[in-house]
Amino acid sequence: MIGYLEGRLLKKEPERILLVANQVGYEIMIPGFVQQGLVDKDVGDQLELYIYYHQTERQPKPVLIGFNLEEEKEFFQIFISVEAIGPMKAVKALNMPVSDVAHFIETGDIAALKRLKGIGARTAQKIVASLKGKMGEFTMIKRQEAAAEISALDGDFIQPVFDVLVNQLGHKTNDARQMIDQALARNPHIVTPEALFDEVYKGRLP
């Protein structure tokens, strides 16, 4: 089963992309909130995605659905547990950041949930009834645009830490970026690689 892919963007279309990894092209469905983060991506650019793999007797052809963060994938798996919301409907519906959708569910904001594509009042009520109280951790996921500013790795002190996490310690690129994002969110005054590295691992202590 495919759970994560790194590769080169070969084709970009509404709701789907073609990603080449190890000389194999993977067609991947992309929810709206993930598409927003691909606006600046061009054909040939590198891309890393967490993958939800869907295949059933009714859907024998495998479907791959891509996410920026593992937490977004986890949210998606919980979201599709709601009656009448399957993976394909969820891909089209999630046109807002996961943190926003999770917040609307926790606050029971039916009107806001109706802004999701294809979600009417009755389905929105089912979503709240099924998931309210389970969304707390997902309300903390950063908005993609905020995370992207940090993940661009423009700071001189960020790149060395990123290189150590990936090349020496073996972390996946998405995980390394997320660790750096979280460290800088906890302490935005960091200005040296040493301080950033300490904060990254301080956040991983139990």
C-alpha cells in the first residue's frame, strides 16, 4: 500500500496531479485545500505528499489522494467515517483548510460547513453529530499558507537544520519541515541553527 510519495510534478489539473516517482507516474487526487498550496508549483518541481490509498470491491481501481501533512490525512480518514461521505465526495468537499473545518465541527457551525462543496444542511448536521468532540487536535493544524512561509526555508539558519534532519538523521522531508515549523511556532525568536535544533528536539521530548 502506498502511504507517501516524493517525486517530480509532471502534470497539474483541477482536482488531480501526475507525480513521477522512481520513473513511475502516479495519478493523485488533490483536495481543494491542498490545491491552494500547489498554485506556485510548476511542472518539473519536486513535491512530497502523504497518500491515502482507497480500493474496495465497489471501487476496484485504486485511488490515491494526496495531503501535505500526515495530520491532514488522519483528519480525512475520520471525516469519511461519516455516513454518506466517501473518499471521492470528501476530496471535492474539502475546499477549506483542515483546521477551519475542524473548528466548524467542534463549534457546531452548520452554516459554515454548508460552504464545503456538495455539503447540504442535513449532511452538515450528520458531520457535527458524528465528529464533534473528536476534532480538537486538528484545529491546531496550521493554515497551509502560514506553514508554507516557514517551509520555504528562506532563513539562513533553517537550511542547515533541515539538511541534518533529512540527510543525517533520516527524517522524511515533510516531517523535517513540520518539525521546524512547530519549533519556530513555539519560539519565533530563534535566529541560530543551534537554537533551532535544540527547540526541534525539545518538542519531541515526552
